[in-house]
Amino acid sequence: MTQIIKGGNLPLSGEPMRVAVVRRSGGEGAPEVDAAALLVDSDGKVRGRGDLVFYNQPEHAGSGVRLTGHAQREGGVVADWLEIDPGRVEPAVDRIVVAASCDGGTFGEVEDLYLRAVSATTGEQLAQYVVEDATTETAILLGEFYRRNDGWKFRAVGQGYASGLPGLAADFGFSVGDGPGADEEFADGTGAGEEFADGTGAGEEVSGAAAFPAASPPAPTVVDVPAPASPAVPAPAPIPAPIQAPVLVPAVAKAGGPVSAPVAPLGVAPGRCNALPGEFGPEFPYVEYMGRGKEDVEPELSLPRGFLAVDVMKKGAGEVDVVTLTIRRRRWRPVLRSRIANLRGVGVFHHDGTTPIRIRVDTQGQWMIRLRPVSTLRSFDGPLEGFGPDVLAYTGEKIDVKYRFQGDEDKSGASAVSVHRRGGHREPAFNEWGRGRGTGSIPRGPRLLVVEAAGGWSLEPRPAGSGGFWTRRR
């Protein structure tokens, strides 16, 4: 019996093999799947950059493992093939991990995914593992060929990753910095530890102007905003002066009900700042809520399906966690989470068009949130800098991006960029811990780019295929 389930294993003869990552093509617009292999030692770690075999590095230098290409059969069945010769594998290599990565979607959108190993000489099937539980993963560790006594065995693993091939490879100690050029300067001549163009470095506070792009709308239209029929939670104490409302405030409310806007009339519609199509998110006047500590708010907005941007301002230190809630007030979709003191950040969530909008803010200090259309987000059409979490609009062609993150005051903290497409589908584009830099690619728009950062960051667009270790060159 050569077909096994997740967690199962079987012995192998040690003969040369051909290993296929097979799936059914979904046609135009479907996610693109690639096969990869990592050669790891007895500690479960790669020895360097050369121990990854993937689309940009199709052959291992000394262990008889190579990516041979792509084949398609009738019925839309597609396979990426690897050649593995156990007899040529270096003694220091204890396992060969076979993985698949997904570009332009998730494995929940990929049909009939499985791994199949056959004899390179006879074509006889040696092992097969069918993936049956993929959902939001963008990389999957399918299985591993490993040494056992004087022979080899295969184990079906099926472990998924939401961080793509870079995240999966990092689990095995892989780092792009293992290769040449790890300490090179940025294209503009600055090093990883230098300041940004605005003079700020890691750990320094940045004013809200950098994180909150001011909307300067043309002649506004007036839209009536209904006041909540009943308070969602008891009204909190008024927020003090240090957190000021921006100049354009079409609608402001405390958690207990609406109050008069201090500097602008109610019902002023915001202006468009990007070229996102209308179906990406509804248009509506800004709505703000102020509070203290952990509170739930219900804007009572009746809006169609789409993304909504959420500005979050928090006074003082400590973490703030903003999520949407189900009808039963259970945590549902994340909006923003940060430990930055005196935060001014931007988050986003996808509204299904039917469930009442409920948002929970969980922090220890005073806060204010503002709901606004995604059409008012900054457009990523050139180099941008920011501080902390942010959301950008992208409507161009597929591009490469150069990322730089400063980390927090200790040069630590997680930083990431994820790409969201219409319908709420999310895929990772870049992950980093602490101060660092890297490159990646962004698919053709329209997309939202969600930046999670513990400090300062910058993004620089480049033509597709212009460079970067993970950028596809074929």
C-alpha cells in the first residue's frame, strides 16, 4: 500500500525517485503553485542558502536533488517534478523536505493537491499523499524523505503556513542573509541601521501626520448618518485633549451615542484618494468613537459588502487590540493590534454586507477609532514611509517591492506586509523580525497592502523581475 494519510510513513528502497507536486489547474486567475525542497541536517536546520531548491535555485550543488520542470496533462492536471537520488545525498543531510507554495491565492482555492513519488527507472509508484484539509495556507510542508538506520523512509506531514515559502523555510533555519549580499547597503546608499528620510530612527515617535494621511476632498456631498437607536455600551468619560480629532470629522460619537462634531458638520462625505474600484468597499461618511479601556461599539451602519478602513489612536503605553465581533459578541476578524505608545495607526476589515458591524477595542488607556472608506487610503504608487500599522491601496501591475523595517526601540518586534484582494482573501508578501530589510512581489491590483510594524518602515516599488531572492525569475 503506497497511498498514506497525514502522519503516516512507509519504507523506501533508496533507489532514485521522481517526486511530483500535483494539482488541478483552476484556469486564468487561479493561484500559481510551485514545488520546493529543503535539505536539512540532524538538527532540522539547513546549512546555508544552497540547501533550498526552488524556482529561482532549481538544483542542489552536491546532493542529487533538482527541480526538473512543469508538466500538464488532459483535464487540467498540472505537476511540478523533483528528482531525488538518495544514493547521492551528502551524509550531513538527514532529511529532504518537500513543500509547495502558492502565489496569488491560498491552497483552499487549489483543487486536488497531492504528492506522488515514483521510481525514476520503472515509473512504479512508491508513495502518494493527498492533501484534504487545506484552507488559508500559502505554503504546505507536504512530506519528508528521511534516513532511518541504513535506509530511507517517507512521512506525510501536511503542515500549512500562512507566511508562504519564506515563512516555511525560516522554520528550518533558512535566511536570505546566509548568502552573499546580506550586508549590502540599500539602493539609496543607506544601511539597515540608518535613519529614514524624515530623520526618524527605530524607537522614535512619529507624529500622526505620517501615519494618518489627511484627506482633502473636493466639493463634498451631504449624506445623512443615522444615530444609534440605543447605546451599545455605557458612555465612557470624554477623551482628554492630547488625542485631538482631525480637521475633517464628518461624524463623531462616543460609545454611548452620537455627539456633535467639534470642527465639521455631520454627514460630510470624504474625498477619494486612490483608484480602487467601487466594489472594493462602500462609500460612507467618517464615523468616530471615543472610549477608555475595553469596550464594544456598534456604528449601526447599513453598508454593502466590502472593506472598511479603521484609524486607531491610543494614548499612552500598552497594547491595543481591535477586532470585529460576531452576532454573539465573539471575536471574529482582526482589525489592528499594536504595542506602540501613543499609537496612530490604520487597520482594515472585510464586511460581509449582512452581519451587523460590531467592533471591540481592548486596551488600558484612552482611545479613538474612526471608520472610513478604503477609497481614502494612501495610494502605493511610489516610495512611501510610515510608522506603525498602516493600510495602502494598490491598483497597478505586478511589481517587486523593497521593504525596510526599523523595529521597535530595541530593534525587535514582528513586521509584515500582507496583500488583500476583493472578497477578503489574504496572502503574505513579506515577514521580518526586528530591524531588517528584504524584497518581495505584489500581484497585479487592485489590492490592499496591510503593513504590520513595530516602528518605522518604508516600501519602494520596483519593476517586476528586477531582483530579490524570492522574486520569481522564470
